Amino acid sequence: MSNQQQYQTLKSLLSHNEFKENIHWKIKHLSANQTVIVEGESHQQIFVVLEGCLMVSGDIEISDRKRISPGLYKLKEGEEFGHFCFFDDHPHCATVKTLSACKLAIVDVTKLKFFFEKHPEIGYLIVQSWMTALLPRLREGNKRIVNLLGWGLKAHNIDKELA
């Protein structure tokens, strides 16, 4: 394995001698039931779960007076989240809360981009690992949407009109 190939995830990059704690990234300890990311807000940070478990959830308006936040995905040790801010400045599309006490590495995206410019071979491997992690989530999300659409069509008897 070449020296660059040992850095295929952000977690592994935290040990790189040029990717320094308190400059490029910092550690944050959180207790259970704390909000890390709020749907609709924006920031320029990617998170690495070093310890603990978190839940990604959406916000659904059921009526004028009722909202629910279903869990969409459970994040465990070693996983990363918040990647989209690396590619655009759009607001977050989900909320992330801790389910247990957590230790997170918080990576500054602007500094990460500068590091990748200096080390493009490492940047390529890490972005490739993001795609490997995100594509199954996207596929699962697409399946859920199609299943929900099918359920809605059946619940309103529209499926019979389409037959």
C-alpha cells in the first residue's frame, strides 16, 4: 500500500502529519440527545464519528399543529456525515442528533479543500470513499420514495384508476 492509499477516509486522514488537530479539524464531545446539524441551516463542516451513535432524521409536517421527525439513518463509529457542504452551499436536508454520548472530529471544509489541492491523490481517494458510502444511501432513499409513492397511490385508490 502506498503512503497515500493509507488515507482513504477522513478518519484515517486525522493521523496525517500535515492535517493538524485544532488547525484543520477539532474534537467535540457531546452527550446524548444533542443536535449536531439542523435541517435548513448551513455550515462548512464535515463530521467523523469517533465514538457513539447518531440519528439522521427528517422533519415532516402532518398538520398545522403537528410535526414528526422520523429516523432515516443511524450513524455509527467510523462513519462521516455533512459531506454535501464540500460540493455546494445549500442548507442541510436533514437533522442529526446524538443517540448516545459521542466524540466527533469536526473537519473545516475550506481547510480540507486546500489540503486536497496540495495532496490531490489523497483527495481523490477520500472523495471516492464518500461516493462509495453515499451511493447506497441514495439508492435506499430512492427505493423508499418509490415505495411511499406506491403506498400513497394505493391508499387513495389511484392505483385502480391507472390500471
